[in-house]
Amino acid sequence: MKGELRLGMVRRVRMGMALAGLLAVGIPWAGLAAGSGTFAVTLTARNMAFDQTTLTVPAGAAVTLHFVNSDSGIPHNVAIYETSAAATVIFQGKLIPGRQSITYTFTAPTRPGTYFFRCDVHPSTMTGVLDVTAAGG
Ligand SMILES: [Cu+2]
């Protein structure tokens, strides 16, 4: 029993050293992470409109969408659908009251093509296209 405990401690120390090793090569490691599928975009809602009507992301990427609502007292969100019919949800960000920002995370569709995004509160005026490009191209 004592021997098992000691073995566990040794394993934990070894894990810690492995982690420290990864952190020591911080810069190349961060570059690798960026190249292997994470993608960051920023979108702002201001005066009842999105500042961009096309967002481009690589297929299958883990997307970080920083959403800024600059409209005081007006809730907005970002929701992504297969088409403008908004029948099939790909991602639905929670509503945020202005003026606040949020970081949404979602996985981009794996199939390249054009998808639809909108604010669910203002579905006829706040709309855009999510352009999903072939990964690595
Ligand atoms: Cu809105």
C-alpha cells in the first residue's frame, strides 16, 4: 500500500516535468496550436448592424468568436445556421445585453461552403454569410 502511494507520487512528478517541458518551448508550441485548427474572429454589433457581413473560417476549425455588442440597452447575439431559412442550427450564441462582449466558441462545419449567420433578435436586418474554406487551403 505504501509502495503504491510512492509510485503515484513519482508519476505525478514526472507528469509535472513533462508539462514544464512543454511550457519551456512555449513559442513553437503556440505556433503549432494555431496551425492545427484554432481560429479567432471578432464581430461587432453597432447601430443595429454587424460591422462585417462575411466571416471566413477554415473547415472544422475550433473557432473563437469575440462578439462585441456596442448598442446600449439592446440585446444581440450571433447564431449560425445551415441556410438563411434558419432551420438547422450550427451554433447559437447566447443573447448579450449592450454594451458587453463575449467570447463564443464553436466548431466550424467540416464541409466547406457558405452558411448563414444572424442576430436572432433582429433576424431580418442583422445577417451575414459564414464562408467556410477548405482546411489548409
Ligand atoms: Cu440584434
